[in-house]
Amino acid sequence: MKLTLVEQPMWQIVFVPDSPTASLFFTLALLWVLYPPRSIIIKRIGHVIQALAVVTSVKYGVWAVSIIFAGWMQGGTQHWQDWMLIASHSAMAIEALIYVRFFGFRWAALVVAGLWTLLNDTMDYTYDIYPWLPASLYDHVDGVRNFTFGLTLVSILCAWLALRQAKRT
């Protein structure tokens, strides 16, 4: 993000911190569950944040792990921090799918979350503000972009399926 602040227009900053933003959405979603608002408008905002929490946590959890392994497969070096990132991002994706049963969002909030996440992908790969990539993947940015968009769609589907399953039980 520091590099983006120096090299890119300020309005793009909202699209930069992908994984930290997913964690922020998840934290806010839990707060909405623990302290439910009385206002219907605030509840609806909370539902969008809950949907964003699930979609982005699944997406960036799987994305980070996939990118680390893809970097290794392209000859990148393994670092101990990679294993910490693999563990934490895997947990990020799993926890979102576990906690979805406590969230109150419906399909409309999921559509908004999906559109925001697709807009974020578009911004990332249009303005080159995508998350960090291993050096071994710089020649494969088009493939990473395609994977990212596909993963967003899969994450939206996973959120919908998890929510649907949670509502049945």
C-alpha cells in the first residue's frame, strides 16, 4: 500500500489492502452478530458486510495459498513466512465458511458483495494494484488475473451454498 500511495492516485487506496480488508470485514461481521443493531438500515449494511466477509475471506484465503504454491512451482524460493501465510490464509477461508451460519445476509447482500469484489479485481488488474506476487509469477500476471476473477466467482458460489446449507440446519 505504501508504494501505491506514492505512485497511484489516492482514490485507488480503497482497492489495495485485499486480505487485510477481508479480515476487517470478518471482524465487523462478528461485531454485527454480537451487537445486533435495531435500525433496519444499519442491519442491511451489516448484511452486506457479512456477505463481504464470507466472499473476501474465502477468496483471499484460497488466493494467497494458491499464489504461494504457484510461485514455488515456477521456481520461487520457499521461506518460513510462506508457511505462516499458508496456515493463516487457509484458516481465514475455513472460518468464514464455519461462521456463515451466524450471519443474516441474503442473496441481495451477496450480489452487492460479489459486485464489489469483481470491481476490486477489475481495479487491481487494470491499474496494477493487485496484491503481492512472487517474482516468479510476474511473467504470468494474465494467468493470475484470470485465476483471480474465476476465484471470485467460485467464492460467491461457496458463500451462497454455505449460507443455503446453514439455513437448512
